[in-house]
Amino acid sequence: MLAETYPYYLANQAVAANTDLEVTDKFTGAVATRVALADAVAIDAAIAAAVEAQQPLRRFAPYQRQAVLEHCIARFRARAEEMAVALCIEAGKPIKDARGEVARLIDTFKVAAEESLRIDGETLNLEISARARGYRGFSRRVPIGPCSFISPFNFPLNLAAHKIAPAIAAGCPFVLKPASRTPIGALIMGEVLAETDLPRGAFSILPAHRDGADLFTTDERFKLLSFTGSPGVGWDLKARAGKKKVVLELGGNAACIVDADQHERLDFIVERLVFGAFYQSGQSCISVQRILAHDNLYDELRDRLVARVRRLKCGNPRDEDTFIGPMIDVKEAQRLDSWIQQAVASGATLLCGGGRDGAMLQPTVLEGVDPRQAVSCQEAFGPVVLLQRWNDFAAALADVNNSDFGLQAGLFTHDLRKTLQAWDLLEVGGVVVGDVPSFRVDNMPYGGVKDSGLGREGIRYAIEDMTELRLLVVRDA
């Protein structure tokens, strides 16, 4: 169970400033706990402390940073079930998915612990012409400085970890604003970090309302802003961020193509499509939203998919066999429900689902959706998937690209030529062949193009953003 109240963390210290932020149980709607809410004064103090921590943290040796990360790994393992239950309550995430996210949190810190010792430079051959004879070049990476992090509600542990862990590995002090609807996981991470010997001011974790958190974006003392969330908010933050570096991991409406040569794998493919479309109620930016199936197997795939979706259990996320829990709130469920109804009214066929009870939205499969409908061209971010046929592979690739988003795409095929064609032509950050676009391992470069974002996460790639190259030139002749 959750504690009755949680403090925020300001300059490494727990501060029980108030209990102004109510965190609800997303299944029952009841208040589950109360959290200290940061105001502009606290945020300003955290930024000042991060500036003061910049030099002490730079002097923190790589093995010391690794020790901090390894401490976190050990403590997360010891508190894994507690963290999973907290996630289940505050996010409405089915308990099996919650345990999976805790496992990924640990993986993310493990990768960061390894990468903390690999932040290397290189020797440069500068003798490219006679005028450079006798010159040697060397480069190394130095921490960029204080970082501002804003994390989302849907993966409140692991997506916060993808900012926190590389910052510690790189030696960057940070101030994190977790999503106000799901702050508990980040605060537990703060409790664990407070057990370490990180220099004072190395971290602050401050829940705050969006309208009171402008300093996270505009304050010039920050050297980097890393935001994960909705495209509309993300691009607005970039426009107001000033001179600091900005990394954005935004939305998507991921597509998955199934080729004609996949008949013998249909059972496996259906299971992966169901997982990709409906795990954690579809509230993932790489959730399978569009399935493009070759005409030769479309009918069979559709029938098997619909039958499998109808067997999914919806209900209390704390039940071990629940697959579909509530969406994050009633407002979001109402939004997606209205998109589904609009699509049906415009001629789409509802194959299953389509019902709503509060924040619970039934897993829904549609076909024949007009691509101009919001449920097709926008990010659904909920338990819905769309089916369409294709006969021409180039046209299918064009349909995938007919989107404002470009995060990841999936392709089931045995044809190497089509694999390479998809990799060449799909306007996405990553192409996953033989599985759904919802696949992610926490050390791979992850991010999108177009409205899906800017930059890449994945520990090594995040460290590159959180460090700057510093050149040394030596004339020895």
C-alpha cells in the first residue's frame, strides 16, 4: 500500500512542505495518497542548488557515479513489489505490466552503471596537410551542466529513469518534474537517491502543476531540457526554452505491416499485435494503432485478432489476470470514445469493443476507417487498433508515412528486400522487423522524427546529449 503522504526532494533532502497534491487510485477514483507540491520558490531553490552542485559533481569520479547507480539497482530490487503496487495504484497499470516496468527500471540503471565508465574521448589525427604537421588532437566529453527533466504519466518509473540514470552517469545535476497524476514512483527513486553520497543539489524531484512550472522550461541556468509527453506541449516548450539544448520524446500512431508470406506465423503475430495494441490499455506512444495486412491473409488475421481481443479481461489492475485497466482518467477515456464514435459515424466498421464505463474503455478494433479521422491520423493513446488491407508494398509504406508522426514502425516479412526497402523509406526513428513497433530495449537509440520528437533516448545516446565535446590541441614540433 502507499504511504499516507510523500515529501518532495529538494537538493537531495526530503521536504514535507505540504500535502496539496492528491494522487488518486485510477481504478476506484478515490484519493490514494497526498504529495508535497512544489511552488516557484522551491523550483528556483532547486535550480540554484543544481548550479552549486555542478563542480562537485564533475569531480565525482566515474567509479563513484557507478556506485550510486549500483546502489539504486540493489534498492529497486529490494523494493520491487512495493514499486509495482504503487505503479498499479497511481497509474491504473495492470500489475503484470507494473512488474515489467520495475524490471525495465532496473535494466535502465544497469545499463547506465555500465556506461558511466565508458564516457571516453578519442585521439584525432590533425596532420591532414603540411600546415598541421606536429599537431595532435584529443577530445573528451564533459557534463553539460544542470538539466531540466519533465516525465510523463504512462511510464512514470522507466521514462523518468531514462533521464535520471544517464544524468548521474554523465555527472549532470538535475531537477525532475514528474507527472502530477503519477508522481509516486519518481519520489521513491528520490528516496533511494537520498541514501547515496551524491553532492548536495545533485538532484531535486519536484511534483508541480504545469501552470506553475514555467522555470523548468525558461530558466537559463538549465543547459538542457528533456521532455517526454504530448506533441503540443513539447513543441511549445521548445519554442520557449531559449538557448538550452532540447530533447523531445513525443507521440506516435505506430503502424505495423503484415506481409503475405506470414500465414504460418499468424498465431504468433496475432498475439504480438494484441500485446502491442492493448498492453497497459494502449497508453504508450509506440502502441500499435494501425495494422496493414496483405489482402491474401487479411480476413484470417482479422478474425483471429478480433476473437483474441474479445477474450481480454478488463477490470481491476491489481487482479493478476487483468490485461486492460482504466485509462489515466475519465476525460481521456471520453476523448478516445468520441473519436471511435466519430469514425463509426463516418463509415468505419466496429468489429469489437466500443463501450465505456467511466475511465474503463473496452479494447476496440475498427476497420475501414477514413484516414482523416482523428482515431487514425492523431495519437489515440488508448485501447484501439485499426485494420486495413494492402496489395502493393510501396503503397503500404506510403500509407505508414502518411502521418504527422514517425516514432517506430513494425514489419512482419521474410523478404529481405522488403526489410531493406522499409528501412530506407519509412519516415520513423526505428523499424522493428519480425515484431511489433511497441518493442523497446532500454539501451537502443529511441526517438522519432516529424511530430514525434527531437533527439534520442537510450542511455548512451542520452549521455551524448548531456555532455559536450571538449577539444585539446597540442603542438609538439
